[in-house]
Amino acid sequence: MNFLRGVMGGQSAGAQPSGAETIQKLCDRVASSTLLDDRRDAVRALKSLSKKYRLEVGFQAMEHLINVLQTDRSDSEIIGYALDTLCNIVSNDLEEEEQEENSQKQVDDLGRQFTEIFIKQQENVTLLLTFLEEFDFHVRWPGVKLLTSLLKQQGPQVQQIILVSPMGVSRLMDLLADSREVIRNDGVLLLQQLTKSNAAIQKIVAFENAFERLLDIVTDEGNSDGGIVVEDCLLLLQNLLKNNNSNQNFFKEGSYIQRMKPWFEVGDDNSGWSAQKVTNLHLMLQLVRVLVSPTNPPGATSSCQKTMFHCGLLQQLCTILMATGVPADILTETINTVSEVIRGCQINQDYFASVNAPSNPPRPAIVVLLMSMVNERQPFVLRCAVLYCFQCYLYKNQKGQGEIVSTLLPSTIDATGNSVSAGQLLCGGLFSTDSVSNWCAAVALAHALQENATLKEQLLRVQLATSIGNPPVSLLQQCTNILSQGSKVQTRVGLLMLLCTWLSDCPIAVTHFLHNSANIPFLTGQIAENLGEEEQLVQGLCALLLGICIYYNDNSLENCRKEKLKQLIEKRIGKENFIEKLGFISKHELYSRAAQKPQPSFSSPDHMMFDHEFTKLVKELEGIITKAIYKSTEEDKQEEEVKKSLEQHDNIVTHYKKVIREQDQQLEELKQKVNTLKSQNEQLQTAVTQQMSQIQQHKDQYNLLKVQLGKDSQHHSSHSDMLQMNGIQPEEISKLRQEIEELKNKHEALQGQLREKDSVIENMKSLQSETGTTEHSSQIAASAGLEQANELRREREALRIQIQSQSSDISKLQSEKQELLQQMNTASVPALGDNSAITAAKNSELEGRLLQEIKELKSEVKTLSEEKALLKQHLDSINSTVAVLQDEKSKLHQEVTESKKEQDDLLVLLADQDQKILALKNKLKELGEPVEDEDDTESGDQGDEDEDGEEED
């Protein structure tokens, strides 16, 4: 500003320079000054003058400011001043007093012109994008504001430049990650302008992780309790999702719908909501509606609806719907949001039907909402929202339609009167004095009958008690009575739409309507009169209703046949006049508005005339009725014949469809059986494969066992024995069984012999215990023991030889059995080529027999092995007995030897004694003593011994 004062002070006090002159001097200084400080001061002065002298600064300084951006990029301060100045020039955000002096149109044109000058050179926008990469606050923030202003003025052109710029959108996405909230928040505003009406940029921004960043900002700011930053983020999210199926699918697949649930968590105390919270919640509800809008593809809408139910978002919205203290506009928008979340989605519609209001006693939410709809004291917008919710609940929901109509039928009406049903509320609204309630109730009831011929017939049973003492009147008759009474136009339009929907595609209802003789004269009278413009709509609807009575007439009433009705039209109205009156409907302005979208949105109650679904019905029937009116009697007869043939054809088709359905069911059952059999076959095949592998394993084990058992006797087997096995297998097997029986008999004989030997050993032990103490008996016992031991040895050797021969016989039998198996396998191979089926059966039978024989042979081999083990145990016991006998024999032999030695010693002593006795005898003889002879002595000794024996006795 000192520089500016110097420029201004250079003039004389008497002649103050104008703003244009000052700006010109500053521009010259910026262009010609060589010092950076001088240029910086001049740009700062231009910035201060740019708001007041916007036009002058824009035309004179813009080129110089762009040159500064290109040449002085190293100085962030002068760059910041230049960007601020350009932003002031381009922006239309002027001060209030400035806006008072200039009209808004001129201001808009000025900003647009300066923007065109700036973006004429695309390099300027590219240069501006590079400044957004600078981290310096004084450069980045003015750059964000300038680019936002350019997008506001010339959005499509600037969007195209950014789109073709390398990494243009990615640079702008980095602004959301800036830690400085001012830049981040202005970055959100910039992206709002960037993403307006440009699907390509919207996709790029979405795939640059915009959803994640924006939802994080909303959460950090406090969701619906946040400030204006939350509002800006929600507006940007709407730009990215609205009418962009790709981004909607990406939003759903990224599980971002689940993150919306905390937005709608409200407490019990809902008083004192701030204006910002109301705005934020309103935008949040609109964002939900963007995802489930009826204009979206049906598949995408249905997927989002199911996701909202499963994540609990629908439940949260219903909580707000039934909460107390919620502001009226939020409640209205919540009703509209719930409507589109449940529209056409059966699971959501069923849940909504189960929601109860927190009252005592609890009432269904549908009943509570209908009470608001038929209450004329409620806001008009709220009543329209409730009607839309009821329509969405019944849309493609035959179950819900049946439940609503059932509340009107005599069998289901609560006789106690303690609770109010939906049907009673609709009837009450239908015959109320409030025309809006009449119209809403008529349209709601028409939606309960939409595309449901069964319910149209059931509704004919509904009876109404009009007054005490009078008989009940049918609902159909009561509607026609109100029509004939000349009520308000809105009421009559609603009732006529209900009757047209009710009678269309329902000949029984048409017959009931025609049965009242006053109805046709009333309709023809309404159509024939020349009434004012307001009544033209009623005349068109009466023509439509009369046309429906002609087209869907089954000619069951003689006085109201198709031909007579058409003759009546031609006489009293005229065909051309009838068609003209019928065309009043589709030519009406309110008809065109209602046909645009399903939601009933009316600027005032007077504009509430047509329903969206009814416009579809008119479009469908208008051409059909026109053709029916102009058809002759012969054509009608031909058409009836065609209809009859078509009905017959339909019956035939229905019959064949039924047959086809039955065949389809049978096919499905057969397919299931085939699949079951296939699975069983696969299981059996796997089981067979396992069994075959097990058989192969057993064969391998059997071969290994055969090799191990036949090693000792393998050299004894000859080729002649193998040749003898080529006979008939059953005979050979019987021979093997006989030989096995013989072996068993031999085993039993051997066991008998073993038992005999055991008895011999016991006898020997008893004899050994009875041996005497004399030498003679000991010698006999010793010799007997030796003989018995030798016999036991011989018998043991004989047993060993028999066991060896038996084991060789077993191995020989096993080898013969294996050769039989091999011969059977070789014999089955050539038979396969002749007759595969017979051979397979024989092979399977033979294989079964062979397996049985193998099992029997294995069991017999097992028993032989056990008997062999028992024989070994007996041999071991015999060996131990022999060893004991050998010990006893050695002891006896030692005793015999000792006794022989003692005997020899005695003999020597006796010989010595004999010599001494002989010598003594000789001496006695020499001395002359009488000596007895040896014989006498022996006899004397014998006599002495006898005497001694007698004495002992």
C-alpha cells in the first residue's frame, strides 16, 4: 500500500488521478520494472484495487498478471498476489453495495467474459494446476479459489481442459488430503464444481478414492451434527452418484452403504435441532434416495435396497419415521426415502409391514401413516409423502395388496371396534368432506387393486352402512352415488380413477357396474354436456370409464351389450365427440406432469389430479377404446369369435403348460435320481477301486508269505506238479481240502503220541521216586533211565521230521493254490474278447468264489500255524523233561560209579583178610591146632546167619 500511496501521491493535490490511470501506471510498473520488489508491490496494489475497479483491472492487468505467473514462479508471495487478483476479477462474489450499483446480469456477464479471456489459452489452466501442487499456503489456497471461480463461470470448457490435462484430476484429489482445513474445505467446493454434469470426471474422481475420503471427513466432522463442511461433502457425493450407474455400483460394491447407517442415529430427545443439522440430514436422506431412485436400472436399485435392509439402514430410517419431535420437513423426506427403499422389494416391504408405532396399544406404521394422510390438518407435503409411501408399499406386492383389501372384507373386520384398520381409514377418507382426503384415499385404494383381478372381484363383496335403518350399500354403488351428487372436481376425478382401475380387465366388476341402471345415463349425460374447462377433465374420465364398460363387457346383461352401448354413444354423444372428450385426459397439463415420475409432487392441492400409475393405464386403454368404438357389429362378432378361439387356445396352452410343468417336475425328479445314482455309482466305483487295491495288497502279501514259507522246500517242487494243476479248479480245491484234512488227522495222531510220551515220562518220574537204596536197584533204574532217554530222543527226532514234512506239504499246497489263481486269471483273458457281458459275470462269480477260497485257505493256514506253534511248545516241554532226566541219569551214573569203587575196595579188603586168615590157619596147623575147612566154616557161618535170623524174628 505504500507503493500505491506513492503512485497516488505523485499527482498534484488539485488533480487526483482516476482509478484507470492508477491501474495503468501499476500495470506499466509490473511490465517494466526490473526489481522483483517493485513488481511485487505493484501486484499487491492491483490486488487491493481489483474489487472496486474490477473492470479496469481485468482489461488492463490480466495479461501482465499471467506473465507474472509464468516468469516469477520462484517467488511465492508475488504468485499469491497475482492469483488473488485474478480470482477477484473472475469471481462474481461482490460486496453488497457493489451489487446494488450493478445488476446481477451485468456482473455475471463480466465474470464470464474474463473467464473466457483467461481460458482462451489452455496453457493458463495447465499452469494453474501446477500451482495447486505447491505446498505453500499463499500459493495453493488462491489457486484453489481461482480454479473454482473459473469452473463456476465456464464449467464445461474448464472441465474439458482439466480432463485432457495429464494427471489433472489426480492433482485436485490431493486437496482432500491436505492437513489445512481451509484448503481441504475449499478443495471440496472445487470438486463440486468440477463434477457437475460430467460423467467422465465423476468416474475418475470416484476411482481416485473420493468416497473413502469424503466419508472420513463426514465422520470426523460429526456426521449430521457437523457443520457446513458436512453439507459440502454430501453435495459432492450427490454429484458423484446421481444418474451415474457406474459410480453407484462402485459405491455399493465398496461397502460404503454400510457406512451411512450411523448418519441416522437419533436420540430420544429430538427437540432443538439446529438449522445445519436439518440441512445435513436432509442431504443424507436425499443421498439414500439417489441410490434407490425408481429411475435407476431395476437391478442396481434392487441390489441397493437389499443391502440397506441387511446392514440395518432401513431399520434406522423406520426408527426416525416413528420417533417423536422430528422436524416436519425431515419427517417428510424420511417418509419419501423409506418409500423408495421398499418400492418393489418384497423383503423390505414385508419388514415395513411389521413395523409398529411406539403407542399403547402398538399400531402398525402403515395405519399411523394413513391416519396422517386422511387428516386435513396435516401439512399437504406430508400427506403426499404418506401417499407415495403407501403406493411404494403396494408396488408389485400382491401379498400387501391382499392384506389391505382383507381389512375391508366382512369376515375380517374387527367387530369390537378397538382398533382401526387400513381399510377403514381408506373408506373414511374416501367419503370424507375433504377433497384431498377423497383423492388420496381413492388413489391408494386403486393401487391396492393394481394388476390384481382377484382382489377386484373380492372388493365387490364390501358392504358399507350408510345410515341407521337403511340396508348396507356396496362400495361400488357408494362411489357412483357420490359421483352423481356433484361433489368437487378433485373428488370426482379421484373416484373416476378408482372406478377405471377397478373395472379395467375385470368383466365381473363391469357387470356389477352396469347392473345399476342409473350409471350409464349418468356417464352419457356428463359426456354429452358442453361444460366449462374445469369439467373437461371429468368428461374425459367419464368417457374412459364408459369405454372400459364397452371393451371389457362380457355381454352377460341383455340391455347393456356392447352393440347397444355403442349405439347409445352414437345417438346421444356421437363417436367423434366421444373420442374428442376421451382425448381431454392425455392433453391435460397435469397429466403430463404426473406421467414424468412415480412420486406425487404437487405445488398446491388444486394441482392434485392425476396419479402416475393411472397415466400408464390411460396410455394403454386410449387406443384400445378408440378402436372398440369404431368397430362394427360384425367386427365385434368376429372379435368375440377370435376371443373365444383365443380363450380356447389359451386353455390349450394352459393345459400344455400344466403338462409341461408336470413333465418339468418329473424331469427334475429324474435328474435328481440320476444325480443320486451317479453319486452312488461313483461311490461304488471308488469302493470297488479300494477293494481291488486291497485285494492286490492281499495278493502281494500272500505272495510274499508264500515266498517266505517256500524258501526251504522250493527246490523240491517240480515242473510236473505245476502241469498237473491245469485241471478243473473245483476238483483240485477239493483235493487240497482232503490233504488238509489228512494233515489235521496226522496232527491229531502226533498229539496222541505226545500224550502217550507224556504219560511215559510221568511213569518214569514215579518209577524214579520208588527206586531203592540198594546197588542192584540203582543200577536197574540207571539203565532204565538211559533207555527211556534214548527213546525220547528218537521220538523227538521223529516228531521234528514229521513237522518239517508237514510244513513242506503246506508250502506245496500254497504254491499249488497260487498256480491255480494264475491259471484262472490267464483263462479269463481270452474270454473277454468273445462275450464281454458273460465273461464279466463269470469273472465276477469266479472272483467271488476265489476270494472265498482264499479266505478259507488263509484261515486253515492260520490254524495250521497255531497247531505248529503248539507242537513247538510240546517239543520244548519234552526237551526240558529230557534235560531233567539226563541230569538224573548223570547223578545215577555217578552213584553207580561210587558204589563200584566201594565194592572194589571191599573186595581188596576181603582178599587181604583171606590171605591173613589163610596164613593164620597155616600157623595154627603148624602149631597143631585143629583148623576147620573152608566149606565147614561157610556152612557154620550159614547156620549162624539162620539163627540170627530166627532171633530177629
